[in-house]
Amino acid sequence: MPSQAPRPRTNPFARPRPSRRRGPRAGTWARAALAITFFFSTGSLPGIARSQPVVSASSDVTIDLGAGVVAADDDVSVDNQLGIVLLEGLGGLPSQTDVVAYGQELGGVRLFAVDTTVDLGGLVARRGDVVRWNGQSYSIAFDASAEGVPTGAVVDAVSLAPGGYLLSFDTTVDLGSGVVAHDEDLVRWSSSTGAFTIVLSGAAIGIPRALDVDGAQDLGGGAFLLSFDTAGTVLGVTFDDDDVLRLEGGVLTVEFDGSAAHAAWGAADLDAVLVPEPGVAIGLLMGACALGRWARRRPRTSRLAAGLTTFIAAGVAGAVDGVQEVNQTCAVQTGCFSGDSPGFPVTIDGAAGNSYRLTSDLVTPSVNVSGVLVLADRITVDLGGFELTRSDCRGQETCPVVPGIAVAGIGVPQLTGGTTAHEVTVRNGVIRGMGGWGVRVDERAHVHDLAISSCAGGISTSAGSRIHDNVSEGNDSVGIVAGRGSTVRDNVARLNGDIGILVDTGSILIGNTTHENQGDGLRATGSAVARRNTAILNTGDGLDLGTNATATGNLARSNDGVGIRAGAGSHLSGNTANTNGGSGIEAGDGSVLEGNLARNNGATGMFLGVAVTVRGSSATDNTGDGIFVSSGSTVTDNAAHGNGGDGIQAGTDSLVHRNNARLNGGYGLQLSAGSGYRENVVNDNTTGTVLSGVNLGNNVCNGNTTCP
């Protein structure tokens, strides 16, 4: 690959349905799409041995649930089965939207799918996609097209599952790699590898092909909750379409009878089911809080807010058992629990348990003091939606960056002997103005749903960590740092003083957005997988990936450097690089590029190394050459139009085949000795048609079959 001047690098790792199929059923909704979610409390109410299931449901028609609660087709009704019904929303979906699947991630983030393409305020969700709603914004949790789901298929059941999602489709789908799923099957999708696995074959347990599993949850250990689109009998159990069934150990039982719980549901089809693990019912509390906010936006439900306290008390009794509270008063005056002394930082040594939650904002006295230090493995710190900040930022709209000596807002310090705490989770809140990192944790950490700003650095983790759904902005150095083999997904890193997102080798980057950072948007120090990321207006490269990288469906636009850069042996497909200051796409020796677009970049459209393959790509209106490859390369089925230099320039012993080169400022094709060209169309290039190379036949140059 032609040499280019090296750029200085920092290394923070050196640390001190089409319409859904419905069987015939009298007196039911024509296109029912109902989503149901159960939450079972971990405790018991007085006089009740087991608390009633809390049911969340959405219908494709307006229904009257009694007590003045009228649910439209874009609402989700939440019924605690003890006389309280509230409405929550999914962000105000368009009125024509039919919710056909509904689930929930950890932390109360909602998952749902709809039966048609819909514009969600700038985010387009297509048929088959699963959408994530965090109470403020939408994102795509599962991109059906990118994951190879056939066009037209709809996800009609979704559930959180180990390593990804449990899915069911409304029709038979070929998911590639020999995986063919019918509508009575359950499929697990891995968010890290993109692979599909059939985890329940309907035929194997005797589910008739006429039935469609339209609601499911992975309970772990091979157990599932199931709901069907019509009545039927399976494993000797007869059920209606408003029932939810538990399949465990080859035995099917009725878990929930919808028509018995509420008469209005007797005419409905229950579409999805979720039962939280013991101790996770706090997600219901968070959802109820979201209800209150939503009710203020939608006056027709505001009169239900009066029932919110009763709803929580009845449905979430005991949900906070075993969780230690952290607040400003105990932090300053008494210490918050065993092992913690008065004053900052709040110190967690694990003696009081593994789970901690803020119940107020925390305000540290200066940039030189950390907020929370974690000294033990497997600790969870839940900010509970509160803010951790320093005193001079408290209540201020803006908070200036002032680096200090603090470890972090929430951090894991190095202990005696060089050890640190592992498997720490930090989630759900705001961190501003820390003199160190906003969050600094070690290996196998889980950091999610945080907004971090005006700190010396954003988020720093070590190997094997998961970082997702965070916003890291306006920090003095890197926005997000992740160690070897980490997964970094659906984050926003913007306006940081260095790289937006930096990962070590073997990491996965999916669905992140980086813009206006004072360095690269996303950078990997070794091999990485980058899918559906966006990098805009960064002062360095958009994406800078290591050797043997995989980059699919990324967008790099208006960055000062190269749009997308990858090392030797990489595979780049379906990426777009527009209006970057340097080349659009650069890739090292032995790389393969398919279906990429490079347009209006300040240098070469695609600047590639030795023995590369580039096919089905387009390079247009770039300042330099359209496509440049070094020796021993293959260039097939590409378009190079309107570039300032040559359309395609190839080194020695290359093959240039079936390309279209026109309106370029140099030659259409400029080939070195020993390179051959055939079946190309070369028209209207300023300097000439073809320079050098061996004509292997069937080329067209300016309308003539005779080329040089």
C-alpha cells in the first residue's frame, strides 16, 4: 500500500407482518396485535400468598378497560390485577401503528415491533425491525434487513435472552447458514455475532403448523413462556389465544388465563409475555415513574396518576429488599452502610451486599474527590435516574471541564497488590463535572444508560465489558474506552476532546454515533467488528479500524481525515463515506470490499492496498482518483464517475473487469504493466480512455469496441 505519513496516536489502555396471519375465530379483533407483560412481585401482600401478575397490553383497536381507562391502539395498558389500571406510552406512536410484539430489557427499556414501516421522529423502523424505547428516544435494537431477515417478514414476539434476543416470526424465514424458522419456532439472535439459532422447534413438541407463536419469553434453563395466535391443543393442554403457557421440562401448563383476568381481553389475542427474575421487579417501579411523565404529556390519562402510588405499593412490594440506598445525607454525615465512612467518596467494599442505588443526587466538594469507589467484585451501582456532580456544577446549565486528581465519578481504584474489582455494573443516571473519568471500571464491566459530560474522560473499561445506550459528551479526553473483547453498542459520543470511542482488539462496535470529537470518531487498536455506526464531523478519521476488521453498513461523513480506514485482511461491505477531508475509504493488503459508496471526498474515493478485491462499489465526485488499488488486485462491477483524477487506477498484475468509468478528470482506466482489463465501459473521461494494460476483450471506449 502506498506509504502515507504516520499520525501520532495516544493509547489510554496504558493506565496508572405483511398483515399478520390469523386463523378463523368468531367475535375477535380482525387484526389483533396485543402485547402482554407479566411482573411477579418478589414479596407478598398481606393475606395473599402470591402477588397477582401485572399485565401490560396493547391492542390494534380502541378498547375500554373500565374505570375510565380507554386504551388506543398505540397505548400500553398496565393492570396490576388488584384494581389499578394505568396507561403508558411508547413515545407517541403514529395512530396507524399496530404494535405486534412487546418486551423489556434490563433497566425497564421497552422493546417493540410494528407491522408496517413507520417514521419515529427521524428514525425509520421497517417491517421486521425491533425498536428500543428508553422513555426519551428510539433506537433500532434489531435491524431485520441488516441481519438478513427476508423482506416482508415481521417479528411478532421478542424477549431478552442470553447474549441477545429471543424472536419469533409471522411466517417461515430463511435466516442463512442453514437456519430456516417457521412461525411456530423460537429463534435466538446473538447481538455480538449476528448468528441465529433455533432454540425451540414447534414441530418437535407437536405444535400444529396452523398455530403461530406470537408471544414468547426465554426463562432460562430451556423453559419458555408462549402465547399463540389462535386457540388450540398442544401436549394435551387446550388453550385460547388469550392464554399464556409455560413450557418447562417438556410439560406445558397454563400460566395466565387472560379472559379470567379481565373480560375485555376475552376477545383479544395476547401477543408477548415477560416475567422478571426475582429482585428485578424494580423495573416496574421505573416503568410506573415513566407512566407519570407520559401522563403529563397526554391529558386523557392524567387522572390515572392518582392511582400510581397504590399501583406501586400493590405491585412491587419487597422490590427493594437487599438493595442498599445511597444519598447525599448519609454520604456526608454518617456513611451509608457497613464499610463506608462519612464523607466522599462513598466506599463500597461489598460487606453490605452487591446492589446499591442512589435515592438522591450526589454532590462532591471538588474535582479532586471521587463520588463512589468500588472495592469488591460483582457490585451493581444504580443511579436511579439521579445525578452525580461537583458542587460548582450543581443546578448549573453548563459545567466547565476542570481536570483533577479524582479517580472517577464512579470508579474502581487499584488495590494493594495491583488487583481491582471486576464485573461491576454502573447504570441509569447522570454524571457531570468529575475531575477524572465519569466512570472507570475494570474487566467484564457493564455500563449502560448513563449521560456523562464535562468530565476529564467519559467511560473507561477493561477487557470483556459491555457498554451500551450511553451518551458521553463534552469530556476533556476520550468519550468511551473499552478493553479487549468488549461490546460497545448504541452509544453517542460527541464533542469530546479526543477520540469519540476507542476499543482494543477483538471488540464489537454496533449502532454507535460519534460526532464533532477532537480526534477519530471510532478507533480500534486491533481487529474489530463495526456494524451500523455513524461518524460525522470528527477532526480525525470517521472510523479507524485495525487489521482483519469487519465493517458493515457504517456511515462516515464530513470528517477531517479518512472516512473509513481498515488494516490488512479486512472485509468492508455496504459502507458509505461522503464529504470527508481525506480519502473516503482506505483498506490494507488482502482486504475485500463489496457494495461500498465513496462520494465527494477530498482525496481518493477508495485507496486500497496489495491483492485486494473490490466489487459492486461506487466512487463518484471525489477530488482524486475514484478507485486506487495496488498490485495483484481484482476490481469488478464498480462505478467510477466524475472524479477529479482517474476513474480506476490499478497496480501491476491486476484484473479490471466489468466496470463503468465516465466523466473523470484523468483517464477512465490507468493500469500498470501486466494488468488486464475486459468488459469495461469507459466514456467521456478528460485525459483519455485507457492508459496501458492488456486489453482482454469486450471493452467499450467512447462508444467504440476498440480500446487502446
